[in-house]
Amino acid sequence: MAADIIPALLVRSKRELEASLERLVHVAPWVQVDFVASNYMEGGETFPLWEEFNFEVDLMLLHPAQEVESMVRLGASRVVVHAANAESKQALELLQQYRSGDFAVEVGVALRAHDTPDALQGLDGQYDYVQVMGIDREGAQGEPPDPHHKEVELVRALRAKYPTLLIQVDGAAAAHPRELVEAGANRLVVGGAIVNADNPKTIYKSLYNEANGSH
């Protein structure tokens, strides 16, 4: 199965989100929306351009458990919770009710690059995939990859321990997409390299081809 590329949007307002989404129409079917400082969509009915995209949200907020239901109402089809957050277990528990039904939500658990697979202990059965962070400073775009390739080691370790686990990498993935896929990644989340490009569709296709070893 070919590896997927998911453009990531790190913005600070609904207006910025809409502008970024407009640049990605007909580029990719999925987008990841990062929430870092606040839930700027609070009170909104749906994500902008909801007809054009499937939405994944990455909750890098201080209190993710408070925002889970809001994200589902907005139309998120995937929700990522960071295991290191103090509220991660509470947020995961709240998400369980949405993992089945006609509009099921997939749940992801994010691990830091220097974590080990043991960070997933106690979370069995509560998630659908794991997101490995490729940078130390989460909530930023344009960061260089870890010089020691810790994220590659973690992907490889996860793949060895969980042969059927869906693994995605977020952060500096554009720097070495093929290496990450060969280590066992199924999806790569790419931010500024796509969104800030003069031609996002061209960069998206180039990264997809490189990740999958095609030309």
C-alpha cells in the first residue's frame, strides 16, 4: 500500500485557516489542522471548506479533553492526542464513543521522537494509529529533523513491535520521506513545504513520489 502525504496547517484564526485551505483545494483529500495556542474554531459549526476535505486535528493544547467534543462537532474525522499531555487519558476516554457508527472518528496517539513504544502502555484498544513527532519543538513548522534521527528509530521500533499498526510521522517529514517510509511509516504529515510553496500541488506530488520510490 502506498504511503499517504497529508498537508498540515498551523494557523491562528479561522480566517487564516480558510485562506490556507483555499490554496489546497484539489491538492490532497486530507488535511491536518494543528491547534496549539487555542481553539480558534470554538463556537463554529463546521470547518471551512468542509465539502472539499477530510479533516484531521492535532490537539497540542494544554487541555485537549476540553476540546474533543468541539472537534467532533466541527467535522473532524481523525483526532490526535499527545500521550505526554497530562489530560491524554481523559481525552482518549472521551473519544471512544465516537469511534463507531456511521461517522466514526479515528483516534491517534502522538509520541515524541525520543519516546519508546513503551509510551503506549496502558492505552491498548483506545487508538487507531500512532503519530510520531519528527521535531522537538512541537507546534512549529520549518523545524529541522532530529540530527540523530530518533523519529526514524521510533518508527522502526514501533513497526517491529506492532507489524499491522498504522504509523504516521509529523514534523520535518519532507526532509527524508523515503527513509521514513522504509522504516515503516504509512503516512507523512507535511506543513510549510507544501502549504507555503508557490505550487502546492507540484510539491505534494513530488513528495508522494519520493516517499513511494516512484518518479
